[in-house]
Amino acid sequence: MKVNINGIETRYVLSNEGGGPWLTFIHQLGGDLSVWDQLAGYFRDDYTVLRYDVRGHGKTAVSAQPFGVIDLSRDLAALLDALDAPTTHLVGMSMGGMIAQQFALEHPARLDSLTIADSSAGTPPEARSMWDQRARAVRTDGMATLVSATLSRWLTPDFQAAHPEAVEPIREVLTQTLPEGYAMACEALRDFDVRGKLANIRCPTLTVAGRHDVGTPPATTQAIADAIEGAQFELLDAAHLAPIEQSHRFAALLETFLEKPV
């Protein structure tokens, strides 16, 4: 399905077999909603599960203008409005975790719980040039220039060798991501920083990191939990896409977390 959100044709998939509370998943940079296929299947009998492609990713159109993570948060709010979703549990991975943090700060009344995986609350000054370099690289040479290095950060060698059927769809989506959509998102992440605001988040929060994540070390995700009162931190035996590499463990953690009384 597609809907016009803030002037951008946005693809989403809604699975509401269970008709339960809303549960929204947000994908990583260079990904799309398909990365959540397995987890959506796990939860759809008990929740109204929403997945969507962030602007410039998957089958959602590229923005005509530069944007920030605050705009991506407002895209999510507008999508929930369009679907008549009053509140939602929110799960974000990597870039999706940044969008989720921004949404939690901007729309606290619309959030039932917050789950952040393998993410950061802000880019330190010394790391800003890395985002600029990635944006330049894909604009100049296309997505293929980043695929090998990106997958090596995203998934451990053991997982890649054992589960090619899971790796290939992720590789294909990354390869087919529009360079300008990827580059503009890199620039949005470069400028993202809510580290000084996290204490304002009051909803139940779960954070999850991959033990072998070299791009976003576990301490970076744990710092988010440390800044949010009562937040839970869990470490999985995985690289950057921990909810995918350890999908059964992540599903169990998330299920237990969502069932806790508020």
C-alpha cells in the first residue's frame, strides 16, 4: 500500500490479523520494510503490525529537499494519522532507532513503549565527516561501492556463511537503494543529536545491542539506556543488525517487554 505523507509517496504494510495494539517497526539506513518480515510474522497475531519504507528507501519516493531526522519523525506521525493509529509501540533499528528517539521526544503521548536496537543518540563532531564521505561515495560511484563493507558491519561472518537465504535479500535491498535517498539520509544522521534530551523520555524503554557491532559499539546503545530512567539494556551475540541475526532471541525479549504492565 502507498499513501502520500508530507508530499512523499510512502510505502507501508499493515498486518492486523490480531487486531491488537499497534506495533511499528522502522528499518536501518540502506534497508526497507522487508527486513522485518520474520518479526512481523511473529507478532501479527497479537498486534496491529506496521512497517514502512523511510523516505528515499525501498519503494518510498526520494525527498525533493534536504531533511533531518526530525522530518523523518514527523513522517511517522503523519503516517500514523493517515492510518488512524492513536498510539503505538515503536521499534527502531540503527537509523530507525534514531527516528524512534526523535519521535519519543516529539510525540510522547503517542508512544506506548520504545525499543531501540543498535543505535546512537547523536553523532559526535569527529564522526560527522564519515557521513559526508558516505554520501559523496554513493553520489559519485553508486551503492555498489558500499555493499561489501556495509554487510561486513551488519552481520557476522558466521551468520553470513550459515544463512545466505537471509543475507541475500538484505544485500539486494541495500544495492537497490537509490543513491540520493541514501546520501540525504546520511546527511540527516550526520546532524542528529538528542543526547542532552534523552532524560525527557518517560515511556517504558528497551535497548538492544550486538556484541560484535563495530559500527555502533554496544556502549553507544547502552548510553541511551543509561540516560532514560528505568530503561532496560540487552546484549545479543550479533553484529549491527542484531534483531535480524538473533531474531528468535530478539522476538523473545520484545515479547516479554511488551507484555510488562506499565
